[in-house]
Amino acid sequence: MRDAVIVDAVRTPLAKGKPGGAYAGVHPVELHAHVLRALVDRTGLDPAEVDDVVGGAVGQVGEQSGNTTRFAALAAGFPESVPGVTVDRQCGSSQQALSFAAQGVMAGAYDIAIASGVESMSRIPIGSQTLVDGVRQDVPGPSVGARYAPGLIPQGVSAELIARRWGLSRAQQDEFALASHRKAAVAWAEGRFAGEVAPLKAPRADGSVAQLETDETIRPGTTLEALTGLRPAFAAEHWTERFGALDWSVTAGNASPVNDGAAALLVTTSEVAAAHGWTPRARVHTATVTGDDPVLMLTGIIPATAKVLARAGLALDDVDAFEVNEAFASVVLAWLAETGADPSRVNVHGGAIAIGHPLGASGARLATTLLGVLEQTGGRYGLQTMCEAGGTANATIVERLDR
């Protein structure tokens, strides 16, 4: 069977996903197109050779609808003959895009593919795709509603349930969040992200044009006292009535922010890479996805990690670096408790609590960062995993290649 290698990966710095954020004036198609052009520039790729662009996006409504990936490829100047397809596996959309691209290459359906993702949460607010007449629909059909009566719940409440089940205190979650900001700030200060970002010039509300150079939601000066002072974000009496006493420990400070951003990876075979004079950075070793309880929702990363390791024939200790998406601090802390992974190998340069979580782009962003961590530490195997709405989770293992 053919292999699937990653030639290169690139992302934008991540911006605040709200009015006033650095990319609030950028159409999501243009945001996505920027990383596609950057990937071409970095590799010398002839876009006409791309068999498919597989892109992730969650808010597939308005400006981010209508197979947004296809239009990003056209906006990037790719020939009309290059197709594009948009994937929705919620927060894992672009991680799934990488899996699909790699599987297509390994199967011989593609010789060259791009895996990518985008989310403009400033222009397409979270949950926009579920609105009907301005009202959010939380029940995806009557049969699901009946099966999980009295109904599914917001992810923040799921994060609270996880904190209770694993006995995670507010202090533990805040300390984890503080560490994420500090690690990310140090990584930027030491130039650790320099090789993975393609800064983007964007119009501002006052008509000026500015270039974002670093991730906008990292707070180098935040303190434990500041985090401790934040109010719980999801406390409500009706959830207590349903689930019993909760400590209400999840805040805006120990959860990921909303963000705008995009990322892209070039995927091919070793043979095709050699023919083009490319030296691959990594091999897609193993990729899996699994389902889990859609009410607890965010714990799928635990069985997903076990599944991908078993399929890869690797042990946890074989993995040199982990990227576990920091949707909420409680999610990663529960994963650490269950897996027994070495915390020093997890989110080495910080995670989504600091760097940001542009939903459809996050899987590709994690993969891009993971490659850099492996190269900078000399590690061989990297594992990334992502919790997702609806109770699914992706897990992917990449193997760094000597360059």
C-alpha cells in the first residue's frame, strides 16, 4: 500500500473571533485562500496537480456555506479543474480532512491533496447553522430527542459534568489555563511558531490595513488571581435540577475562546514527493475516529486515544508529543487522568485556551503545530486528538521523518 506523507503545513496567526478582531473584515473564503496560497508559495506546488482540496468548516451557513472550500481554492487562484469539498465533523472537521486526504492518497484516488480548514467566528458566530427563525435548535430531530430525553446539553455543561466525574477543582482548571498561556507566550517569544505561520494583512474598522503577527488571544500577563475572579459561564438552576449539585467551575478563562483562522497541509506519497524534489516532514501513521456518549460529549478523546494506539501498534510511552485540543481545561485534565500521559509532552507550546479554537480550522492547526514540536524536540511520534460536538473524537498519529 502507498504511504501518505505531509510535505508542509501552514496556518494563520489566530485572531479574536468577534467584532474588532483582526480578521473581522476578512471574508472566510479569503481567509481560507490565504493559507492555500501560502502552501503553494512554501512548496513550489503547481496547483494544477492537486487532485482535491479537502477542507473543514463548522458554521456552514452564510458566507461559509455552499461548499466553501471549493471557492477558497478558486479565490487562491487554483485552476478551475481543481475540486474542493467541505467536511463537517464539528471541531474535528479539518483533522478529519487530513484523514480523508491521507486515505485518498494511500488508496490511490489522489496523488496530491490538500487538507485544510477555516472558521470565521467573528462573521459566522458559533451555532449560527442551527438557527431557525432566529432560535437555536438544540435537538437534532425527534428520535434523537427521545433517545436522550430530556435532551442534549451545551458543551459547557458537559465540561462541568466531566469536572465532577473526575473530581477536578476550579483551581486545577485555572492553573491548567494559566500554564497554557505561559507556554504559548514563551513559544512565541522563542520563535517556536515562526515556521508555521503565514501572517495576513487585513482591513480594520477604521479603514486601515494591519498585519497580525501573533495569536491574538494569548494573554502573557494573565494571573491566577485574574482567572480565579471570573464567573462560571454555564451555571443555571435547571441544570442543577437535572444533574444534581455541580461546582460550576468552567469559566471563559479555563475554556477556549472564539477565533478566526485557517490552516492547510500538503499530502502526497513518498514517491510523488521525491519526483517533485520535496522532502516530507512527516508520515500520517494512523488515523481513527470514534463515537462516545453525546450527552457527556467531550470524553471521546479517551477511547479515541486507546483506539489509535492499538491500531498503530504503539504504546503511550512511544509518543513523544501530544496535541490534545483544549476546548475546556477539564477535558484535557480528564484525558490526562485516564491515559496517564506525561503532562510535559502535552501541548508543549500551549493549547487552544491560549492560542485559540477556530472550530473548523483547529484540527489542521494542531497538526501544523505538532509537526513543529516534533522537529524542535527531535521526537518521532506525535498524537493529536480532538473532542467534538455530538460525542465523536478523532485521533491521529504522525511520524516525523528525518530531513
